[in-house]
Amino acid sequence: MTDKNPYAAPTAAAPLTTAPPRVVMASVAIHAASFALGFGHTFVTKGLPDSAGRIFAWLVVFSIIYFYLRAIYLGSNWIRWLSIFLTALGIIALPWSLPTTGKAIYITQEIMVIVSCILLLLPSSARWYRPNNSFKPKPLRGSA
């Protein structure tokens, strides 16, 4: 018999995914491109680090950026809001923080980060950062 069992357990309509939505991945990629643009500009204007202390500082900065981008990718809601706050702070401080050289690169980076944060505010990415509030039945007290 190939008839469906009327007493079979229902199946989920949509499969559960563990990968972030495309807008989150795009946001991480734009953030990474913004950081890469800044590092590239620094390497072109100032050259490579020339001492052990500067190399260590660059490694620390790269590590912080790596964990920052990883936290956005993995769905840490606090880092998402920190990103949005720092971007808003950057917009407010933009007129006073423009460098005398490289203004185009600085403004391009700021626009890239703004776009990235807008992507983090979209409903599809907000679902990624929302805690799992699905119905989870709990055992009754005293039952084993």
C-alpha cells in the first residue's frame, strides 16, 4: 500500500537551515571589502609594517576584525547592534574626521559600511539574529 498514513507525524514546511541569509553574507562581504580597502590604502601610503611591534599590532587588528566579521556571520545580535551604533557614530563624526588625503577612499568606506548596516536591518537578516522562540514543550514538574 502506498497510501499516506493519516496518523503520521507532520513534517516541517520549510527545512531548518543553519546558514545565514544572503543579505547577512552580503553584509559581511561588504564589511570585509571596506576593511580591505582601508588596509590597502594604508599599505600603499605608509608601506608594510617595519618593526615587530607594528607587525604584532597588525596581527591584533586582523584578529579583531576576523572575530567581528565571524560574529556577524554567526548571528550574534549584540555585534549587529554594535555595528549599527558605530556606523551611526561614524556618520555623525564624518565632517570632523575626514582626512586631508584619501577623502574618496574614506567616504567610499563609510558608504560601504552604511550599506552593510542597512542590510543588517532588513527583516530577512533580523530573523537570523532573533533568538529561537519556537514552541518548545517542557516536561511537567515531577514527571520522569
